[in-house]
Amino acid sequence: MESDAGQWSHLPKDLLAKIAERLDTRIDFLHFRGVCSPWMSSVSPTFPSKNPLLSLKLPYPIASNANLNISDPDTCNPRGSFSLIESTLFYLQPLRQTPDSKEALLVKLEEPKPGKVRLLDTLSRCAIQHLPKNFPKVLNTLNFRVREVGKAYGLRFFDVRGKPITSFEFKSILIKKVIMFSKGDEYGLMMIHIRGRLALWRLGEEKWSLIDDGAEKSHFDDVIYYKGRFYAIDYKGRIVVIDADSLKATELASPVHGSRGTHKHFVESFGELFLVDKYLDDELQIFCNDYSDIVADVPDYPVHFEVFKFIEEEQKWDWVSDIGDRVLFVGDDRTFSLSSTDFPGFKGNCVYFTEDCFCEEDDDRPGFDAGIFDLEERIAGPLSAFPGYSKIFWPPPAWLRPRPPAQRS
Amino acid sequence: MASSKTITLRSSDGEAFDLEEVVAVESQTIKHMIEDGCADNAIPLPNVTSKILAKVIEYCKKHVETPKAEEHAVNDELKAWDADFVKVDQATLFDLILAANYLGIMSLLDLTCQTVADMIKEMSGNEICEIHLLIKERSLEKICKIYNIKTKLTLQSSDGMFFYVDVAVAMESQTIKHMIEDRCADNAIPLPNVTSKILARVIEYCKKHVETPKAEEHAVNDELRAWDADFVKVDQATLFDLILAANYLEIKSLLDLTCQTVADMIRGKTPEEIRKTFLRKHDFTPEEEEEVRRENQWAFE
């Protein structure tokens, strides 16, 4: 039984299927099917979803309005349920690329039906309403290289007739952030409600459980599931650690307690936990505007970040000035991290974030308000201020557009 | 002197047992301790629990009391008593073997090991599996050899080579386990689908997995995982043969490992690149090709 060209064709169908079972993204699964006829016929055309929470009716309401800090009476609440919406971040590159080339695009897509996609803003939940005129309606993903980077989640409310309700009128259906977690066979969701309270739901349970973090009024900015426990930080910088089984919350020493930073986020990067605190210096901005004739050294954008790394053995945080080639992404619906070496096109040792004052006139495109904070230079700016890195979210490059049909002989 | 001295033995869990010296010296080990003058206080027996020590003392008492007569009747009565004595659960039986060995009570060692040898002849596949794991756990291979308790199996590869393997290791294969159950394992087990080269590797894998305790500690599991990762660093032909062998021999963990390895070789590649890696031909019918094109589309809303 020596190696020969047809060797893998002698693999029985059930073994091929066993191999395909171990592919964890739909892209890999489709590429498996696209190899040859025996491989294609060894699996069904549908990629088995690894997420049992999709297409489930999730409980509503989260808790009584009073407990969620909403002043409207509970009788005002609409009737319906939540559904978990999943979107995927894809990193695209041309098929043939020189080692030095940094050509790439990071897009976020929601896939309501396999093959039918909706383009979303990369670092927020906004759907892009209008694609540019020359943007192709259909893309063939075999024409470029696609890598799944991660998933982001949201909770969408549907009334009893199945109609989605997105109105801001009903505060009880507005969710700031939701993360999915799994431990063995257990799956669940942890969310931060719009008014800042934490709630958890596990597959099989009928109701959400509000997390009691010991404070009178909680107003959490971010929550993350890290090494089997939840870490949550509120707008004042207070951190609590929540046990995944008992839901008991204990306070943890925080490096940003009492900071005047505006937004605090956790980012997991290569097994380590980071805390990113964003400072938007309104006062500095106003001062610079008013005294622009005498202020010499004005940073273009008075935004900066303080980054901390969690030292688990000591249960404390270290301020970091250098994160190597890592890139930390702070999005509304999820945070994540990539290596700029493995993913060319991103500037290493930087934080990518969104900021209202970066918003350009055309706000109906991915990355319309995205910016970069360079940890080394300690300066922040919109993407356009970083030549060579500004086109990572938009516009779609030439190699993405379909090739003209081959001439038939 | 008519009265015999009293010896006190202390079990591993701290219980004290008083017995006459004449009974205690059924144990060669205790006999030597008394001769060396170490028996003035209680003799500690850190390897023997009170439960087992009680049984051992019961055995020694009975054998001292019964006259070694020429008459068959008395001997038969003792033999019947012995047969009842060993009607205990497997774990207790093995603990008795270990105690008899440690205490140097030859007749008890004979009795218990012969009982195990007879048991194995009557056992089903699952039971044999448990027994062999117990034997391996308590390092009883030497004793088993003396008492002819078969602890090894012979496997024969497709190219005629013989492999002499511990039963506990061979039991990692469900296929072989069923053969033992069905009594097909008395001679060499032929494996016509597996070459000697592959069988050697499979045996190496099974050995490692049987020997490594499945601990909760991450350290041990991480080490095993690292060993597994190295194990599958082989050329494609060997990987392919390992998958087929793991499937034929029904070794789930090996099948999972090898399939995962192939999946890892597929991840992140385009279909064309996968074809190149696995030397597959693009052999789609026009309809299939259209299906591939369609399912790889993104249609924007």
C-alpha cells in the first residue's frame, strides 16, 4: 500500500464523512465538497450548525422593568421573544499574493440563509443600507481566499407574529451586548441590557437570571467569558468576576477604578485577557478649539487608550505599552484580537475602535467611523490618517470583483 | 512452654490485630521479623488494610488448626473451605494476592493466583479487559507468568509478522476485544488488513494510551496530547493507512486523532490547494460543478 495518486479515493465514504465532521467552519466544509466528486457525495450539502442557540425562541422579558432600571410600567412591554442573530467576520485576500503584499479586506456578514448575505459595519451592528452602484450583487468566494475570523452576536426582538421590532420606544428589548459561551455540552448567553444590568440564560432554562453584583445600580460596559468565568466591568471601572455555575459575583481589583475613561472593554488575545480603557478628552478638545491660535501642539484627535494585561496568578493588572504585533479590536458587539503578522493589512501594536468624531460624510459603508490608536506613538486617528492601512474595511478592492467571463473558444 | 506468645499486627489503617505466634509465622515475612527481634511491639503492615488482614488471619488460623492429615476427608474439607474462602469480589482477590505475596504466605498465593487463572478461562471479553487492567495496575505480571495466567496475545500482520502484545493493550481495539469474547484469541489473531509497519505503530499508540493515567491534571493530559501530535507527524501514505487500521480495529481515539489531522490539513485551503495536497482529480460532472459554484456564492441583499 504505497502512496499513489488515487490513494485517497480508496477511503470509504463514512471515513470521509468523519473527516468532514471535524471541519469547524462552513467555508472549509464547502471547500471539502468542492474537491472532487467522491468527497462531495460523502457529505450532505448542508453544513451542520455548531450553534444550537440559533433559530430558538429566547425568553422575554429579561426581568421586570423596575429591575432593569426602566421607568415604563411592565404593561407597556410588547409581546414576543428574542432570537439570536449571528454575524461572521471574514478576512479576505487575493488568491495569489506576494509575501510582502498587505492586500486584504475584513468584512462582517450576516447570513440569514446560506448563500444570502447582508453586509454589516465591521465594528458595530449597523447594516449597510446601500451597496455602491458598481459593487457586484453576487460574489464567488472561490475567486479569493476567505478565512473566518470569528462570530459576533446580537439579540433581535420578534413580536408574536414574527415581525422584528427595532424601535427604540421599548427600552426592555434593547440589548447593549450579548456573548455566547459554552462549557462542554452546556450553551448559554450573557448579556448587558441597555441600562447596564447583566443577565444570563442557559440552554434549557425558561428564564433569564439577573446577576446580582452587589451594587445598588449596575451600569456595565463590557463582559467577557474567559477561562471558564465571566469578567464584567462597569462604567466606573469596577470589575466583578462571576462564577459560571453559581452566578455569584465577587469584586476584583481594577486598574481603572475611578478613571475618567469613557468606555472600558475586555479583549482576549492569544489566551491572555486585556482591558482597554478609552479616553475622550472633551475638555482638551474644547480648549484646543477655543485657543487654537495659541495652542501649538494639538493632537488632531483627543482620544487615547490605556491598555492593561491581566496577570491571572497574581489576580492583578499590568499597564502595557507594547502588545507586539497584536491588534486589539474594540467593536460594539464583540472584541477580538489578531496577529498583524498572520493577517497582513493591519497595523500591529494598535487598537482599532470606533469614534463618532471620525464619522465621515458617507456613513453607509463599513468602517465609516473606525480609527486606530497606535500604542507606540500614542496617537489616535481615523483610518484615513494611516496610509497603507486605511482600506482594510472598505472599499472593496479590484481582486474581489468577479473576473470577466473566460472567452469561450 | 505451652502457651504461645501473642503477636500484634497493625494494618495500614491503624487497626490492631492480636494473634498467636504459631498462626503469625504462617507468614515468612513475619517469621523473619520475629527472628530478628522486631516483634516486641505491634508490627506495622503499611501495605495491608484491616479488611484484607482480617481475611489473611482467618486463612492462617484455619490452616494452622487443620491437621495436615493423610486422610483425604480432612484435606477435602480444607479444600472446600479454601474454595469458599476465595469467593470474593475481584478487587479483594487481587488485594489478597498482593498481601499473600508481601507476607510470604505461599499456600495463599498459590490458592489466589490459581483462582484468577481459572476465572480468566471462563470470562467474557469485558471481564477479561477489567482483569488485565487490574493486573497491569498492580504490577502483577511476574506472578501471572508463574501461575500461567496469560497476559499476552499474539497478533499477526498481513505480511506474516507476529506481534506479542499485553492483553490490556490489545483491548484498546474493540475488534480484538470482541474476538477474545468470541473465544477466537487462543492462537494468533490474524489481521489481514494491517501491514507490520502500521501494526507496529498502532501497538505503540495503544501502549502509550494504556500506560498514561487519564488524570484530571492538565499536565498529564497536555503531555499525552503533545505525544499524540508527534505521533501523527508522518507521511500521507502512513496517515492514510493509520486511518484505515484505526477504523478496522475500531480504536476510537486513534480514529478521532487521525481524522482530525486530515481535517487540519484541509483547513484554510481552497479546493484547488486541497486537490494538490491529496492528489485528487477534479472529476465533477457539469451539474456538480454548477452546484459547487452556486453554494460558494455570496448573494448580497
